[in-house]
Amino acid sequence: MTATVEKDTIRSEAKPRSVRKYSADISAMGEPFLWGLGGALAFGIILIVGFLALIFWNGFTTFWPKPIEVVTITDGTRVAGEPFRSEQYRPGPEILSGLTDDQRAEIVADEGFVGRTLYRTGNYDVTGEDFRWVSNFQVTDRAYPKDFFFFERQEWGAFVGTIASIDLNGRKLSLEELTLPGLEAEQEAARDRFDEVHHIERTDIGNVNHEINELRLDLRRAALRHGEGSPEYQELQQSNEARIAELQKDYLALANQARAIKEEDRKYRITLQTVNGEEKEIAISQIVRFYAANDLSFFEKVGVYLSRWGEFVSEEPREANTEGGILPAIFGTVVMTMLMVIIVAPFGVITALYLREYAKQGRLVTIVRISVNNLAGVPSIVYGVFGVGFFAYMLGGSIDALFYPERLPSPTFGTGGILWSALTLALLTVPVVIVATEEALSAVPRSMREGSLACGASKWQTIKWIVLPRAMPGVMTGLILAMARGAGEVAPLMLIGVVKLAPELPIDGFFPYVHLERSFMHLGFHIFDVGFQSRNSEAGKPMVFVTTLLLIGLIVLMNSSAIYVRNRLKKKFAGSQF
Amino acid sequence: MSDTATLSPTSGIGSGKGQANGGRPALPTGETNYHFVTSPEGSVIDVDKFNLWYGSAQALYDISLSFQKGLVTALIGPSGCGKSTLLRSLNRMNDLIDNLSIDGNVTIGGHDIYGPGVDVIALRKRMGMVFQKPNPFAMSIYDNVVYPLRVDGISDRRVLDETCERALRGSALWDEVKDRLKESALGMSGGQQQRLCIARAIASDPEVLLMDEPCSALDPIATAKIEELIDELRGHYTMIIVTHNMQQAGRVSDNTAFMYLGRLIEYGKTETIFTAPQVPQTRDYVTGRFG
């Protein structure tokens, strides 16, 4: 080794001029950068995949029926519920002092930590709590009795307990006498009655109310137009009163019908018993779903799981949004996003066309372009404030004064609504569309424009027939980005039209069928509301995941359909030589 | 050669003589040598002392020449000499470029192309143009050919069908594509696409056909077909063809204009240009000593 070194030294002395190296320096090679790039990509993918995995796992497991654990604790009482989650905690000295020496020694051996489990006990109306922590040292016995049921109720949330007795129109029966399938049939019949009442109250009586309200508004309109003393008003008042009297009769008939069904329904009752013996009697129709949690076969579990998903995507929410379905939110999100795309597409494309094709490329255009790009950086809540001030109060207020004076002082368009939300989000996302469209327009080959102009086409004809079709895939990319951004945006919507619970959908059977002035529910806001605004954040947590899953699914669905359209457009130009 | 005198009094055989020192081409002097063939029908486009600047850089210097009706004129010269610029000035394609300024006159049938109030669109309809690379639109073959008519608002099916067939027959493409007129034009070969572009250019029956290196992106067989086509179209249209291919210019054209560094050096009968050029720079270029 030393010999070679010496030889090298001799050679370098003999040849003082620098000799060209034939091995590459590490900094000259691309590999370290490649590792860096790959690492960055891997990091990004891990974050995204981890995030998605968390949501998917939690979202997909929420509706799976869990067993009911009955735990006997040291003071003799029992706790029954679904194990919700477990964790380690460090008990305080006041707890430690109440324990036996053995238990204390065990805790010290675990460095002061104790395991505890959160049980979803339900029975909020009886016990005043629906979740309960149980520390491991409190547990003296765990059991999974097969006669414990999990009830999902119309009101008061879940009930965990056994069935004490069933009262079918005065006939007192125990569960053994009626049998489980018999009870299921009774529950189904009771739910049918419940749905019928619901239908009469919501749809039939709703129709009557709607008509009465329309008549009242007609009369008010006539009063505003002709004055209250005018013959037109008098005439209308008379005909209206006759019609309203008829409608009142209809209303009474319907109300009686509903009352009769309700009275009948009240005769079918069930008495439930908690694990500690308290009893609670409710109407069978109050039970949305029930199952013997510890006595389910795999297929029965799948059945419960699917039935819960079905309810989730097709029903209205109940229990302050923490239970039931989210159909209005899905509907509101989709309608609002579609409306936004319909508004933002022409607006953005026309702006970009003018900026790129017609405007003289000077300082003013540069300033406009910079401003447009900067708009994308404005906090979205600012757009919400602008939307409320400009769209709802100014525009909407003017519309109300001009077209809906008879409804004042209650606003029609002069308050938050789905149209104003869509407009606000269109404003929020228009920079994305403008930038993408401008890029797409400038990417249209010059030879195409020249070919068209040389044929004697005007500039507009060239744009319409050659440039725009060619730029369409790029425009679609912009729209996809805008759609994803718009569908996930919540902050501005909270100011301009989203509500916790919308009584009516923005599209229904009443003329003019599409009600752009109505407030609506939105999945993004639903997540915020359930997760952070509900009575019990524990109860809302699974719903947050499921709703997020659904929102992501919805955006993926909308985006993939847009990408499908874009790819079909692209295919048209696939054979092009340029 | 009667036009020679009216166009430029400076015609002289001796211009530029003795400046070819050591094989390096001399700078052009600004005088043009004219000996072109005239057409019995006279000239179509007359260019008179035409100058053109891209911003502050001058691209064309005092170009004066007349394109003869029904003849094929080739524009040759080394890259950057201004052939394409000149060609594009004829149908005002250069209008798309910012900071362009011109001086001098270009007239078509006696009307000033750059005069005030000229309808550029109407002007372009009088001239078909074929570009360096085939540029069919992303439409069917049929729609490509009838595009100039659609632009004029013609939607009569019969007229469109007739025009389509006539134009495709004119560009010798009819037999190849008559069964797939509704298919995308982008599925054709490069040579077919270029002939389609020629069909599109002649569909509206223009007076002049401008071709900007129509064969530069094509293989020899496709090139031969295009040249054949130019030969067939001779007499029907006045054709002006920019080319880098000396043999092509020799084969297809009646007159040849040699340009160098933005000036027109020699404009004459093609045969003479290639066999006995009057200016040493032309001789150097056509014999391959530069360019």
C-alpha cells in the first residue's frame, strides 16, 4: 500500500501538469438528486396513503356491529356497552388512595399507568350519560350475555339492555312468547306506521301548507299592487278565503288521520331494561334498528352493516346529525358543486380567452394576471364575507325588493342560499380555471391558428372552431381542480348558506322545482358540525370519519367523471403530428 | 421581359461582380438582377420596394418583384434570408407578430394589400396557403376540406360535397380517401395530410397558392407526389413555393427568385438560374458553395 502511494507521489512530481480524472465526482452524478427526489415522492405518498388509510379504516368499520360487554365493577354495579376505545392513563393520588395494596403495587410496576376502556353505554335518557370510562382495576368480571340488545332509537340515541316485556295492544308478552322474528315483524309494522305518519305530516300536510302560503302571498301581492281597498283585492280575498277554508278542511282530515295512526301506534309498546335494572317503556315504532349484539352470525352482522350504510346514504339525519343519514348533505354538496362548475366554467374561460387572445399583452394585462393569481391566495373566509355582503345583502336584497316584495320582511334571496354559495365558490375557484385555460390556449400550436386564418377564417371563427376545442382538455383540467377545491371548501359556506339542518332540499316537487334561494346542507360543514359542535364529541367521531369518507368518495367520483370526459376529448387529438 | 424595366431600372448583369472573394459570398448590394419569364396573362402580385422590420431588426430590404399569373415561382435562398417572411407578407400572415413594421407596396390585381381599410380576411380568401408541416385540423377529412367554405357560412350539403370531391381530386387524394371522408384527418400519413392541406387550400378556388416549404417534413415518395401535384395544378393557379430543395425548385418552377440576407439577388427563369446564373452569389448558392 505504501509502495503505491510513493509511486504516485513520484509520478505526480515527475508530471506536474494536472491529469484528467476519469471517475465522476459524486456531486457530478445524478444519483444523490435522484435519491432526494424519490425520497420526497415517497414521503408524500406515505403521508397521503396514511391519511387515506386512516379515513378508510375508520370510515368502513364504524357501521360494523360490535359486541356488548357487560362489566361488573368493584362497587357492585354493572356497565353494559360497546367497547369504544382503550388507552393508558396515570391515575391521580385521590384514586390511588382508594385502592388495595395489591392494585397499587401493580400500578407502580407499570410505572404508574393504568389501562382503561371507554364503553358506549347508551341509555342517555335513563343514566344521563352515553359513554363511560372503566379502569382495568375496577373490573371484577366481564361477560357477553346473549340476551343483551343494541337498540337504535328515533330519539335519545342508543339503548343497551334487555327486553323486559312487550305490550301488543293490551296483550302482555315476554320475548320468549313472541319470539325474536315475531318482534322483528312487529317492529317493521310499527316502522311502517311511523313512516306513514311522517309522510302525512311532511308531504301531504306540507302540500296543504304550501298552497295556503301561496294564497296568502298572492293576496299580499294584490294588496301591494292594487291597494287593500281595490275591487281586485276584494275579489281575490273572497276566492282565497273560500279556497283556504277548503284547505283547512283537508288539513284537519289529514291531521285526524295522522292522529289516529299515532294513537294506534301508541298501543304497541316495549319495555326495555338496563343492565342495572331500570326500566324504560317506549313505543315499538321508536326503534329504528335492534339486534342481539352477542348473538349474531357473520351474515347477520353484514346485514346490519349494509342496512346502516343504506340508512346513512338515503335518510335524513336525526339526533342532532349524529345519527341517521346524510342524504340532504350529499344532495346539497353535489347540487352546489355542479352549480359552481356551471358558473365558473364560462366565466373563467371567457376571461382567459380575452386575456390571452384579444387583450394587448402589455403592463395592464400583466397586472390583471398577477391579481388573478393573487386572488387564489386570499383566505376563503374573506370570500364568504364578500359573498354575504355583496351577493346576499346587495344583490339578493335588490332581487327581493323587486320580485318578492310580498314576502318581506322575511328574505327570499336576501340571505344565504345555494345560489350565492355557488357564486362565492365560483369566485374563489375562478383563478384556477383562468390560469389553466390560459396555459391551454397558449399551448395550442401556432400552425393550427395559422392554418385556419389562411383559410380566410376570422379570429373568432378560429378560436371557436380550432383553438377552443383544442384547449378543451386543459380547460377540463382547470375545472377538475376547481371542482375538487370547491367541493371541499367549508369556511365561506358557513357564512353564506350552509345550515346544520335544512328542512327542505334545494330541488323538490314544488314549482319552480329548483329553489336556488334555499339554504342547504353540505358534507364539509356536516363534518365540522358533528365533530366539533355536537353534544357529545365521542358520539360524533365515527360519523366524522364516515362523512369524510363519503365526501372524498364524492369528489373522486365527480373528478373521475370529469377526467373521463377529458380523456375522450384528448383522444380526438391523439393522432396529431404535433 | 417587358416588366423588367417597369419594375426596376437597376437591372444589370454586372451587379455584385467581383465581390465573390475566396468563396465567401459578398454582402448584397441592394440591386437585383431580373430575367424572369413573363406570363401572357400578366402579373398577379406585384411587390414594390418592400421593406420589413421585426422590431428594430430589418428582415427584408427593398424587395421588388412580380409574380406571374399561372406560373410557378420558387423562392430559394439560405436559412434566414427572408423567403418565408416575404411569402407570409403576401397574405398578411405576419400580422400575428407584434412589433412588425413595413414599408413599400404589395398589390394583388392592382389593389394594395397593406392599404387602409383592406379586408384581411377577404384577402386571405384569395390566396390558399400550405405550410411547412402538415396542419390538418382535428376534424374529419371532409370537414377539413370544406373548412374554408364553412368559414364563409356555406352549409348547402350539395355545394360542400361537390367542393370536397373537386378539391380532393385536385390534390390527387380522392381515390385514397373517398371511403373514409368521415374519419379523423389525423389518422392519415404525413404525405396524405400535406395533400389534404393542399386540398383545403384550393377548396375555396383561390387565385394564388402560397406554399411554405411544403415538402420539408415529408419523405421522398410523398415529396414526389406533391411535386407531381404541383405540376398538375400548374396553369390553374399561380403558385409561389418556398423551398430549400434546389432540385425541387429546378423541377417544378418556371421562375426562381434567389434571396440572400433579406435582399432579392436574382429573379429569373429557372433554367437560367440553375445553368447560367447571372450573379456570382446565385452561382455560389446553386452550386452548393454555401447555404
